Amino acid sequence: MEKLSHVDSDGNARMVDITQKRKTEREAVASGKVKMSPSTYSLVRKGHGPKGDIFTVAKIAGIMAAKRTHDVIPLCHPLAITHIDVDYTFNDRRHTIDITSTVRTKGPTGVEMEALTCAMIVGLTIYDMCKAVDKGIELGPFFLLEKSGGKSGRYKRADK
């Protein structure tokens, strides 16, 4: 039977001991969506909103958040991240912006939480920068697309 890694045998929360784990190249890719009204999407698609350059600001916010994941998610290890990137794909028919974040490290533990944190903060930042014109913006879903490295090896989401 599988067990949760952050819970000890007595059911108490614990930080996973990664002291003996070997360093490997690791990568995680996360994805999320931001959906908005057609008029807001038209405005945002141009890259600027009421608060300025939406996509650059959101990307920087996501990168900053990924680097600080251990400060906001209990029991996460601080990591030496070697690469973070954010890409956007626009769906003009559905009025959505797809966010893809990629995070890499060479270390003893994975970067899934950092990739997810990055994508979610990018989405929240887009919301923040557009809420003056559209408070009905929808965020999500957010999920891990794939990860590689470490003992568990490669994972790729089946439906994507």
C-alpha cells in the first residue's frame, strides 16, 4: 500500500528527509487556464491592461513565486532552481489564456510544487491586472503536465 510522504507512521506532518537522496536533473511542467469575457480578452490579447504590460509582469511574478515556494507551502524544501520559464497560448475562440510553466533543478528533490506555484501565481497576477475591467475572470484548472528525474522517474499526464 502506498503512503503519503509528508506524514509519519503516527499520522503527524513531517518534512521528508532528503539527506541521502542523490542529485539528478529534474524538470516539472505545469499548466493552467485563465478565462475571461470576450471584451476583456480582446483588451488583454494586446498585452496591456489598466495596470500595464500584463504578460511580462505576470511572468516575473510567477518566477519570483517559484523561487519562494518553500516560504508559502509548508514542508517544501528550498531548492537551487536552475531554470524557470513561462509560456502563453491564446485561444481566441474560448477567450482563454493557457499558462505553461517549466522549472528545472539539479538536486535531491523535484520541482513539481515550484512549477505549480509559478503557473498559479501567473494566473492570479493576470486576474489582478485585469480585475478593474472584469471581476468575473475564471482561473483553472491548474495541474502538473509532466515531470522527470529522481527515483520515481518520468510522469506525463495521460489526457494531455
